[in-house]
Amino acid sequence: MVYRHNFSYDSKTNKGIYLDYAATTPVASEVMKAMMPYFSEKYGNPSSVHYFGQQAMAAVDESREIVAKAIGLSAVNDFRSVIFTGSATEANNLALRGVVKFSDKILKPKIIVSTIEHESVLRTVKDLEKAGVEIEYLPVDDKGFVQIEKLKKVLDKKTVLVSIMYANNEIGTVQPIKKISKIIKDWKLENNPDSIYPLFHTDAVQAFQYLNCNVFDLGVDLMTLSAHKIYGPKGIGALYINNKDSSNFKILPLITGGHQEFDLRAGTENVAAIVGFAKAVELAVLLRKKETERISKLAVYFWRELKKIYSKVEINGVDLEKTDFLKTEDYISLRLPNILNIYFPNYSAEDLLIKFDMAQIAVSAGSACLSRFSKPSPVLQALGLPLQRIKSSLRFSFGRFTTKEEIVNVLKKIKNILK
């Protein structure tokens, strides 16, 4: 069943309150300004050798350097490690399928993923499984943390890739990526020292805005990023690929044709979107500390006031009350500050979504990629939650333009809705 509702927001006065920033973010004005010249003034094809083409290519190169610096790379030496794609979904596909294609010497390669990955990972590995790739699904505990001991047991010489998302898009749980990386590296050193495998990939789409994404600190070989989650345009993503240990990339392309993106992603570059992505990255890094602290306080305030309105509510994932007394840096090592997945006992999430929408409050029942379908959230199922609880849970996600005034207004409306 597809959920549809007549759009009731007042577009003239913009009275709607948007609390679905984990689904997407509005394009920042600074980003829009940076992009505009590349639609009409600097419109050259980056592959062209003339001035117009070189002007466009210079913009792509500069943008790649900006993204490279933001994840800890040398803009001069390592910028080839950043590959622009048409989306984070494509970047995830390039990581998973590209590694499998490269590892054709392994008779039956194996990939290890967590059970709470984004659909772009889970559906991709299911497809690869049909093609003969062995897939190992790592379970998570009731807070959404990957069971590390299980990872140690399932690593073997057939394992070509481990893919664990940095921070979950539905419940906000942050995985111990550094610890996972060390486990993989230690295993490789002891059991497979002459091989590049297993490689380690993380989907950092939700994490980038709030968490340290230095690839050397994290110890990852591949990392996925997205522009539209950080106030950039839709239709542009990036994949970091560690190629410092070899003169060649460790993956093969999915899209073939021209020689764009160092032969890893054919097709004329979307220059305007790439420039917008880079500007969004710059702003996210600049505002990261301030926004993390501000939104953490807003989330705690919202949760405590909501508990006063309806004391039965509970959080799915890491309990906010058990973390909010910590320093911000400790707090975000466990959960993202902006995502609250909340269980409303005795209420249907579908009914609440309609009532919230009519009250001009935008929230969701989970991942935007699944929200139009009435299927229970795979993430909440992986936590072992009962179906009734899953069907009574909503995700609230705050962002750069969320204000205390908006939160107060939302709480008043929720009070009326839950009467």
C-alpha cells in the first residue's frame, strides 16, 4: 500500500515545520550561489580541450580537492581517490560490485555486511548473492550496535569486503568504525598478510555532518558520501577509494564509456552539482562542532518535553537519557545528535503520520527510500523489536534550520494530537 496525502502546507507563508532532515536537506543559499554559474555561464564539457572545457574541468578538480581535504587526504597527492557518482546509492553499488568484479581470482568471494545497512547496500548484496557471492549478515544488539565478536568469527580468506555503515539513518546509532577497522587489519596481518583483502567500506552519508570522517583516523578503504544530506544538491555522491597501497584502484567500474573519473565512472560530469557538493562539504566542516552542540541540546529538550506530554514514549536505539549527561564528543560516539526514533505506545505510526502532516509537521516512519510502502522497518526488525512497536514508531530528525521556536510549536501540536 502506498501512503499518499493531499499536501496541506501553506507554501506562501511556509508554515510547515520540517523535521525530516535525515531524508534530505534544503540546498543552502551559499551552495546555490556557487552552483549557478555552471548552469549558464561556465557551461563547458570538462572533457573538451578548449577554454570552456578547461574552465569546467578546473571547477571539478578544485571541488575534488575540497572533498579530499575534508576527509583527511592530501589535495595534491590523493585527490584521485575521490570519485564523483550520481548518488550515494551509486557509490555504494560501485564499492560493493566494483570490489567483487576486481576480485575475480577468488572463486567465490564473500562480503560481510550488517543487518541495518541502507537499502542500497542490502538490496545490492542480495543481488550479488544470486550471482554466487557469499554474503554474511552481521547481527546487531537491541541498540543497533554490530556484534563485534561475530565479525571476528566470520572473517576468512574468501572475504573481499566488509561494509558497515558509520551511523544509521533510522535510529542514529554510531558504529565503532575505528575498532572494526583494527579487527580487520589485525586479522589480515595474521591470516592474509600478502593480500589486499578484506577491504573495509563504510557508508558515511548520515555521519559526515556531525562526525570525524578522516579516512586515516577511521582506517577505511572505501567511504560513501552524499551531497543532499548536507545541504547540497540531489543527484551527486562520492566514493573515497584508498589506492595508496597499489598503483591501481581496487575496484572496477560499473558504468563504462568515456574516461571520466579516472576510468571508474563514465559520463559527462555534472559540474554544477559537483561544485555544489564541494561547497556543502566546506560548510558542513565549518559548522560541524557548533551544529552538533546546538542540535544535541535541541534533541534533549524535545525529548524531555515530549516525555512530559506522553510519558509512555520510548526511544528505539541508544537511550537519550543515558547519554545526554556526557560531553558532546562522547555523546556522538554512540548516537547522532539529530535523529530520534520514537515509539508511541497505543498509536499507529501511519495514523500519526497523517495527523502530523495535517498539523504541518514533516516527520517519517523510517528511511525515505521505504517510507511510501507499508512494510515494517528492516532496521527496527533487526533490533529484535516486536511488530506492534515497529508499527508505532516515528523518526524525528533535526537540522541546520531547526529552531527552538519550531520545537516548542511542534510540542504544542503533538500535545493536541495525542489527546
